[in-house]
Amino acid sequence: MKKVIEILQEELSAAFEKAGYDKKYAKVGVSNRPDLCQYQCNGALAAAKEYHKAPIQMANEVVEFLKDSESFKEIAAQAPGFINMSVSDRFLADYINKMAASETLGLDKAENPETIVIDYGGANVAKPLHVGHLRSAVIGESIKRTARYLGHKVIGDVHLGDWGLQIGLIITELKHRKPELVYFDESFDGEYPTEPPFTMSDLEEIYPYASGYSKEHPEYKEEAQTATAELQSGRKGYLALWQHIINVSVADLKKIYTKLNVEFDLWKKESDAQPYIPQMVQDMKDGGYAHIDQGALVVDVKEETDTKEIPPCMILKSNGATLYNTTDLATIVERRRLFDPDEIIYVVDKRQSLYFEQVFRCARKTKIIGEDVKLEFVGFGTMNGKDGKPFKTRDGGVLRLEKLLEDVNEQVLDKMKDRDMDKDMIDDAAAKISLAAIKYGDLSNQASKDYIFDVDRFTSFEGNTGPYILYTIVRTKSLLAKVKAQNITVDEKSAIEPADSKSETDVMLALTKWSETVNAAFEEHAPHKICQFVYELSDTFNKFYHENKIVTNENEKQRDSYIKLSALVGKVLETAIDLLGLEAPERM
Ligand code: ARG
């Protein structure tokens, strides 16, 4: 279905041509002065140079051909050469009715669906999740859902960090604490009992301890590095411990991600890419892309046009060890083999942007990936506390995601304690509301920007917040429940009537932005655009709701039309929040 702007642009193009001007000047956009008009075209200003005429004269000539068009309520040339437009109520209502009748709410699915791998989440086994992981999960999930909704084939991969020093640290600490464990036996042959020798809470204590201790004690760190190297070269007992660490951590991570309403299609790990490394390194050498620099194997990735220094990409350290980027490059090889993607999107902290620049360049230069495959880095900013510094818990510790969820949930429950609802219902609503508070608080900011995590603001039922959006959806639901309870039958064939108030027009105008919003959110990897959309729609709808009688309206035709419009708003909002990874409760 064509977007409103596209329809208007076609009409303007015809008029520009009739007036003797190139139709390329007939570009229409949403007005930046909504108090004056809904849409505008600035083409006459741009065309003036080519035609050596006063823009206002040209704008007037174009408008002359559109005066009788039924699409417009108002169209006028405005000095120095704008064309200001507002669509007619009939035009708008026709559009809204088509939208209501369409299964996709008027949105066109992708004509050529692409295969897209989204690398997000990025949790590390055995290490506690930090807020960066929260952002990656929340933003990545929304990008994934949006791409999928548009019809693309999307594979979300958590890409677990399971192959680094953190494993060596845990092995080392365990060895100090429980040297009698069978896994430390040099002759251990790989048969191991299924019971892990630690729990998740053990790991949560062991890792930070070992990490801190290693910083003060170089010999301990060296021990951990050796353990990591031994693990990576296949020592059986260490592999068994590593497997235990993964099992225990993954079970825990799955629980947390489920709570966050984040779902991965793949639970791949950095270690899964290791088998691809030897051949990849060989190809890099054979292709003449890699060279030895001070014992290390590196690929130069700087380009002539660089304005800043882009260091070479190190593939192997002088002792032969692989690095984070070796794994990332091998993962590209693996993804190509397994999925042949058209695009890979990485949702990672923006502080890794130079790193990914190196990886992408290296992948292209060494022909690991063709020019036709897009590699996109979506870098996000930091989640800060109210003090403007990276978010910490009240006691200054690293954030435990589950604790954060619990705290927010408590705050929401407190707000709802006087509700006349069953306990189960309150619990269900509170869980959904607190998740909306956290996720919407994050997603409503442009991903690349830092933002302040403000629980009080995020959990407020008013303003641009997740709970406010859910509240609006619940309002549409209870409105429809009332319709049902009062046995009101809305004629199936009846249509949404042209708007008869400003507030109704505003609701309709907000609705028309649905398809362009989803497209823009996908193309620009910008979930915040969906947030802007749902906020505008909620806000206009609530105003309309307060100003008009809906279910109790005596005029049946108007009542039915209002009910249908409200139902459409509810449906669009619910579809939209699903793209954000949120759900609305039945009541709140
Ligand atoms: N595990 C990494 C971290 O905690 C994030 C992984 C991002 N994805 C990637 N392909 N490198 O920083």
C-alpha cells in the first residue's frame, strides 16, 4: 500500500509537469510547522535556479493545478516558495480504512527478503551480565523483530564469549580451592560426571575474585593465561571444566533472557569458530594479505583516505595465540558457510567501533567476505546513573540484571498495590510494566547516545514511557471489552468516518506513519523511531479519548466509527510494541 507521502508526491509530480517543471522537484515531506499544515513541498525553491523564476510564482502555478483535487483540504503557496498542504478528511479516512482492512496494516513486506545475521547479546559465560549486555540484548532484539516483521530471514545469534581468559581464571581459582578435583589430573581422559563441581552462584563469586586477584598478582595471572592456552590446545580436564562452565552459565543466561523477552535463534559461542581458524590463517598467508611483524601475524587495514590512524589487524600473537578479532573473523567465515547471509549486523558497545572497523576491513581485504555482503556495526552508548556516570547498583557494585529487574518490579508493584485486581493479574501486569519501563527507557533513545537510567521516570504511567504506552493499549482493550459487555454490535461493513475534530484527525495522521516508521526503523537500525511513533499515537489517542464519547455516543454511526478507530489504534500499538519486544497486560 502506498504511503500518504507517496500518494501526495504523485499528485504533485503531475502538477509540476503540467506547469512545465521537472517532477523531480515535487518532493513531499511531513510539515515542520504542524500548526500551519500537515505536509509541505519545498521544490519550487530548489527549482528556481534552473528555471530563473521567482519560487513563489512557480509554487502558485503548481498549486493552480491542484486546487480541485479531492485529496486536499488546503493547499497553498506560501512565501518565499513553499507549498503547504493538508489532506482532506475524506482522503485521510479512506487511507485509514484501507489500513484497517490490510493484514499488515498497510505495510508492504520486503520485495526481496534478505538473509540477515544479527550478532547481539554478546554475554560472556561465567561473567555476570553488565548493562552493556542489557543494551545489546534489548536493541538487537528489536532490530531482529523489525527485520523479521518486514519479511526478512533473520538469524539472531547470542555469540557467547566462552573462549577467553575468564575461563582460565576460573580454572586457576578452582585449582587453588579444590586441587583434588579429577579434572586437574594430567591423565584425565574426558569421561566426566555430569554433575558440575560448582553452581552459578559459585561462579558469580569465583570469577570476580579471580579477576581481582590476578590484577594484583602477576604470577597468578600467568597461571590463568597458561590454563587458557592449555584449554585452547585441548587439555581434556580443562575442556571438561569449560563445558561445565558453559552448561551452568547458559542455563542461567537463558532464564534471564527469557525474563527480558529476548530470544536467540542461535546459541553459538566464540569457541565454535575456532575450527575455522587454521584454514583462514593459511588463506591469509597464501593470498599475501598477512605478514609477520615483530613475530606476530598481522594484516594492514589502513586506507589512503583515512583521517585517523587505523592500526593493523593482529591475527596471531608471536606465541601463536589467537585474539578476539581472530575469532570474529573466523565467525564471519563460519556464518558465510552456514547461512550465506546478505548482511551481518553487530549490536555492540560503541567503544568497540574502531575494533569492528578493523575487522570489517580485514574481512573484505582478505576476501573472507564479498563486497556484496553488508557488514553493519550498530554501536550503542553507555547507560548512566543519575550522576551521569556509568550505572552502578546502590552499593556501587556491578549491576546484576536480575536484581535490576526485581527492583523495578517492586517499584511497579508498589504503585499498583491499591488496584482492585487479583494478585495473579497484578503480578503479571507488574512484570510486563517493569519490563516495558526498562526496555522502552532504553529504546526510546537513539542507540548511539548515552542515556540516564532513571527508574522513577521510566516507571511513570505518564509521559514518554513504556508504562504510558501499555496503559494506552489497555485503555483500547477495556473500551472493546465494554462494547462487548454492553452487547453493542458494530456493523462489520461500517467504515471509519472522516474525522470531525482536530483530535481525531491527529490520531489518523499519526496512524498513517506506521509503514514509513517500520521501514525507517529497519533501514537505519533505529528502534527509537518506533518509540516516537507509539508515543505520538498514544498521545493523540488519549486526547481524542478524553474529548469524545466513544462507547456511550448516542449517534450510532459516530459511535461505531470511533470504536473501529480505537480498535485500530490498539492493534497498531500492540503490533508496534511487539517490535520493541514488549507485551501489554490485560489490565493495569
Ligand atoms: N562478548 C563481548 C563483550 O562482552 C561482546 C561480543 C560482541 N560480538 C562480537 N562478535 N564481537 O564485550
